[in-house]
Amino acid sequence: ALAKYLEDNPECSVSVVTTRWHTRRAKWVFDRTMDGRFSQIQFVAAPTERFDDNNWWTTEQGHCVIDEYIKLVYYWLKY
């Protein structure tokens, strides 16, 4: 639906807001699914207060960083 919208509205752009940890996979997915409309999309990494680069492995919520790498490898292999 987004690719169709951007095709019909070439002057528009879209911001995809995600966390820093999910940005790489989000870009990868959008790059492969937007039928040449990737240039109309920008990615914004929203900050998280729960953990950062220096302490993600010391927090319970930090497991999403490891999960994200696992998902990225899965996507590379499957798609």
C-alpha cells in the first residue's frame, strides 16, 4: 500500500520511525519491497531510555539487540 501511495504521489516522502536496533533490518525490508520508491523513505532511529551502546547487555530489555541480529541473519537467508 505504501509503495502504491508513493508511486501515486512522487512528491511525497515518508519517515519510518524505529529504534536504532531495528533500523538496519527495517531498511533492508523496505529496500526489497518498495519497487524503486526507497529514495522517498527516510529512517529515523528513536532513542531508547532503557539501554544504550554501553549497557545493552546488562539489561533485560537489551536482549532485543541479540534478537535483532538473529532476525537479520534469518531474513538474509530466507529472503
